[in-house]
Amino acid sequence: MDRESKAALVMAFLDGGSPADIVRLCRSSGSFVEAVSQAEDYFSSQPTSRLGKLFGKYRNRRAELEDRAEKVLAWCRQNHVTCLNLLDSDYPPLLQELSVPPPLLFVRGDAQLLSMPQIAIVGSRNASPGGLDNARAFATALAASGFVVTSGMALGIDGAAHDGALKTGKTITVLGAGPDVIYPRRHADLYRRIIDQGGAIVSEFLPETPPLRGNFPRRNRIISGLSLGILVVEAALKSGSLITARYGLEQGREVFAIPGSIHSAFSKGPHQLLKQGATLVESAADVVEQLGGLLAYITPNIETDRQPLSEMRHLLLEAMGFDPVDIDVLVQLTAMPVNALTQELLLLELEGTIAAGQGTYQRLP
């Protein structure tokens, strides 16, 4: 798909073009390559229109723009960065559904992780000790349950969420800068740990793009767009976390909030979300139960990729029988560690072998 990525990059380099323009032209033409190939037609038929002027610039600078695109792709290959374009088979399906998805994503680490079931955990940069503990605890439990934890690597709640997820599973960070720009610098070690432990660093911005203020709303939109739901741990009334939650609501995502003290400024954001219909959560199990029915929706090729049941899953299904049973009983019957048991239950639910609800699990005939 390098040809498509190169064409998308060429369009991105055109001054005056926007991601919305690039996506619209790709969708109307059928591909980025075809959109670029029609540049002469756009310029000839609509020379004074905005798109006509846009492609007039391509006409005059074609060699320069293609050279810049080649250099970016070469940089990606040299630095083990995957350049995903909107038409790529590995482009995350939930993000693809947005009205204006990012035309390009730069991914350092495991790009396939972007298509796995994700929960976004966001919150204040100046979080309380209790808020940081909650972020870590929820992330640890949700990662153990099979979710990829997605956040923005900011100080405070974001960093705690990534850190918690790394203890039991995978995490994705979405940057408001280029994929090679570590921001904040204090999270340089976290950046490396995410890659080393099989996670992913994601950005829609070109390499070397600095962390400009205007980039972060776009980053927040990707965080919510990748995720099945957004969990807000602590946030002031005017914060990027509430922007992420608002994007999530617009995108049809579930929004969760942890309540706090009525005297804390960091509780005002979650409390406002709760008034607007967000789901109040007190444990990671609340999130898992709420999102269970959506997980199979984005899990790719679950039927064709299904593997024979492991010995552990056979044991679990035999212990379950065909009556509803809760996790405490299953722990007693199987002697499996809670983390391993929760992960197996999630996989069985994704495969359609069991159903979950009201805190119980039931084997399907």
C-alpha cells in the first residue's frame, strides 16, 4: 500500500488542503492514487475553485512533493514505523467509521493492536494521589481482562493508565506530535516501555511535528475514535479529557466516569458527565459488563481465525455447565488465577461460546 500512502502524503503536503479534503477526494475517487491522478482534470475543469487551486499547486510542484513523500516513507522504513493509510487492511475499523478519519497514521510498535478492543482512560494532568491510584488499578484490571488501554501519554492520569496497563497487558498511546517526538520528555522511559512490551505509539502527524497546542484536540478525537468506550477518572470542567468524552459521545462510544468528592475540582468533570448520562463505575468489572456486547463487533475474522479450544478453556466450559454462574464460583471450580480466568471468559464471549450479563456468565448451546 506504499503507493496509496505516497499519494496521501503528496496530498497532505499541499498547502491549503485539509484532512477532510483528502478523505473526501479519496472516497469520491476510490483511492488516493486515483485522486492524485485526476489532479489535471480538477485544475482544468475548476481552476478557480478551492480544489482546483489546490491541485494547481500539485501540478506546479509535483516532483518536489513526490520526493518529500518518498523521504517520509524511507524514514518510516528506516525507523520501523508503519505508515497506515485509510485504505490499508490494517487501518483500525472503528476509526475508519468516523466522518473524517485521519488519512494517515504513523505507528511505532504493533500496528495490529489498533484493531483490538480498546478502552480509553483519560483525566487530569494534575491528578490527586487517589486519582492516580484509580487510573492504575482500572488500567491493570482492564488490561488483564483483554482490553488494550489507550491514552495520550500526558502527565497525570494518562501516564498512570499506561503504567497500570503494562503490568498485565498492552497499551496504546496517541501523540499530539510526530511519532518520533516524545512529549512530555519526562515520559521518555514510558515511551520506550510501551514499545518494548508490545504496545504501540500512534500519531496522525508527520515525523518531527512539534507538540503544538492545536494538535491535541485532534489527538483526543483519535483516542476516542479507536476505543469502544472512554473512562474519565478525574477532570476539571475545562479540560481535554471532557473534549475526549464529548468526541466519544458524538462517535457513539460509551462514556464512563468515576465519581469523587463534591469538594474536589477534579470531580466536577466526571460529575458533569454523569449528569449528562455517562455510566457511573466503581470497578473495572462495571466497564467490562457494559462493553461486553460490543466487543465482537470489532474483533476481526473471529469465525475464520477461531482456534481449537485450549485445555484451559475446555476445563472452564466443563466447570461452567449450562447454568448462569459468577466468577467467584468459577475460581473455586477451576482453581484458575482471576486474571487468567477473566481473559479466558472474554475470549469465549468474543467467540460467541458464552454470554455475559448481570455479573454472571452462561454457556450457549
